[in-house]
Amino acid sequence: MRLNSRFLLYGIFILIGILAMYFVIAVTTPTNVTFNSNTTRNYDKDGNFTVNWSSTGDPAKNFSIYIRAGGIQFAKLGNNSVTGLSFSNTTNANYSFIVEAENATGDKINASLVWMVVDTIVPSLSYNSNTETSNSAVNRDFIFVNVSASDTNNVSSNLTFFLYNGTSETLVRSNVTNYTTNTFNWTGLAEGKYIFNVTANDSATNSNSTASRTFYLDRTNPTATASCSPSTIYEEESFPCTCSGTDSLTSVTTSASSNSGSTTDTSVIGFYTYTCTVTDAVGNSGSDTATYTVLNIGGGGPAGPPKKTNSWTKITPGAATIMKDFDAEVGVKQIQIEVNNEAQNVKITVTKYDGKPAEVSVSKSGKVYQYLQINAQNLGTKLDKATVQFRVEKSWASSNGLDKDEVSVYKFDEGSSKWNKLATTYASEDDTYYYYDAELDSFSYFAIAEGATTVPETGATPEEGRNLTWLWILIALVIIAVVWWMMRKK
């Protein structure tokens, strides 16, 4: 019985020792290996990557780093330090890293997976066919860009569409999209010269850009100038007229015609109108006219009223269209036209008359400097307003005893056969002319004349004017008599 107790006691001690050894071994076994923050990004174009890790439990005797590319192991590296491992490989691939910790007794544990992508290939980027071509121009307010973009390693990040002012080369807009949105449309742009390009960036910071393209938005008609100098020639003399034009954005082409049958024909006497038409790169056009007279070599020839005509293929709201460069003998310096809706194929003709036009039934009373007709075609109710600057020679005003503030513009009302005075504002003067502004909502016949007349423009006769004057005098005398009588009675 005593022997059995002794064996039992020995067994207990042996069991305690085994359990103690078990727990010591268990505690000192590596329990965990974890990756710390990497010092480089997951996507890299240089192939440089640093793996950092730490472990807990029994200090590891060594670490094994397994590197795989595309799922295939190609390297096993040893490292007895926990400070990390630097990896460098410029081969394009998707790399994964596993760290295995092993203690002195051969126990091992693996860390979870980390990865990096080495990408040295720049994205593919090109314009598609429906993108605006370089150095082209259109009549509109938007620019559309469409590109094709892709990346070999499928690590694409974004596209950036850049739009610059083509004159100052300053950035107007920039817009970022992803690769699946490969179009952009800049709208609401002012007319002018623009430059645009697109840049593709992938996650590894590889970059590629398209070539820059220059593009023009042009919504303004070019200015045409017809000139005939001298305006009077004799048969077979050199043709006196020239045609030129300007456009703020693109060059223009010119064409000219004359009602003489041939633009340069001077073989037949007569009064002719020479028309100059200019067209810009987007089809906007403008016209101007000048007149010339071919006289018989022996002298004499027909005469006609001086006139000027301008034509526009299109006039749009928001921008004033100006007609200018009138002959010196015409009492108009310029006409500024503003429309409330788009008007097409507009033609305006200004004709100067030395006397009352035959189509006007009533002469303007008082001293008249000049009669004019302003005629507009294809404008109608689309005219918002027209500001006309009239001009009067200072010598005429002086010879008629008129100051610069005593000149006005009158418009003929065909319905009532009356001349209505317009709100006329003195604007400026130079050595030769006084200039006046008048705002119109329609065109007709006009007269530039003295601003104050003795005959009312309402149609009252001089006799009616005198009768009204005597009536007021009589009323005043009656009032004076009544006051005198009341004071005497007191």
C-alpha cells in the first residue's frame, strides 16, 4: 500500500513536469506575423517596393519571404531581421509577398498576403474621328472632344480634358473623367480662339497626352468694305472700285459684282452699284456697296441718288451688328443693329436725297439738311432696336444760324403723313461735323432738320397758332381787370 502511494506521487510529479514543459513550449512558439504599412504605393512604375512586418511570440530565428508573380513563385529570400525587405524589379507584373516566421525549434507561421503592381507602360490615348480637327472653325458655342484610352495593366485612373484661351494661352476649363467616360463637351463658350488637349494618368503615375489642337468659334459676320475712288470716271478708264474684308478670327474670301454686267466694265456710260461680299471660314458673310458713274468722253451722263447697302447671312441676339464707312455726302456715320431673334439674309440700304423723296407726300417744314431713306429686308419684328448716328456739316448749321443743339432728326409716318420728331441726342463733333444719336424701332424716311420750328409738327396752321396766342392775352387782361375792380371796391 505504501509502495503504491509512492508510485502515485511520482506519477503526479511527472505529469506536472510534462504539463509545464508543454506550456513553456506553447508560449514560446511564434504566435503571429503581420505586415506593417508599406513605404511605397501598391502601383509603381519604377519597380521599387519595401515590405515591412512584425511578429509576436518566440523570437523568430529567421524569416523567409516568398515572392510570386502572376500566381507563380519565382523567388524565396531569407532575412533574419524584422526591419523589412526592399524589392526591385522593373518587369511588368502583379507581385504578391508572403513572409514566413520560424523559431529555433522549427515552428513556422505565415503572414497574410500583400501585393504590388509594377507598371512601366504609359496609357494608350488618341483622338477619335468625331473630335474637332485642328485649325478648323464653326459658328456655334461648344467644342466636343472624343478620345480612345486604354492601359495594358488595367490600372488606369483618369482622363483630364484641358481647354485654353488660344490667344493668352490661359486655362479656361479642366474636367476630369474616368476611362469609361471618354468624351467631353464644353458648352456656353464665347466666340474666339481655343486650344485643347487630353491627358491620361494611370495608378502607377504613368502619363500620356494628346497633341494640342487649335479651334475657332466664330459667330460674327466679317466686315466688308466697298470703295470706288474716284466715283466718277469716263469711258474706258481704269475701273475705280475695290473690295476688301476683315474678320477678327479667321481669314476671309472676297467676291465682287456690279450691275454694269462685268465687274470691271467701264465701256458703257451709266450709274452703277458695286457690291463687295466677304465670307469667312465658317460661312458668315457681310456685304458692302459703293456707287460709281461712267460718263461719256464728251461729257455728261446719268446721275442717281448716292446709296450704301450692307448684307449679312445671319444676325444673332446678344451681339450688335454695325454698318459704317458711309460716303461723306451721306448724313449717316453708322448704324448699330440689335435683334431679339436670329435674322437671316438681312439687307439694309441707306439712300440720300437732295430733296423730298417722291414717295413722301409732305415736305418737312423748316430748314432741312438732308432727306434719307433707311430700308431693311428680312428684319421685320426681329429688330430689337437700331441706334443711328447722324451727322450734319458744321458749315450748314452755321450758314443757317443754328447752334449744335438746334438740330433734330424726324421720321416720316406714312400712315398719318406726318413728320414725327425723334429723341435726338448730341453725341460729339469734329472739325467738319456735328454727330447726333437717335434710337429707332423701325426704319422709314428721315429728315435731318432744325430742331425747333415755328410751325408745329402736329399739323396746326400759323393762323391757328396766332389765334391761341390772342386767346391767352385776352384771358390775362380779364384777370387783371377783375383784380383791379376788387381792390378798388375795398
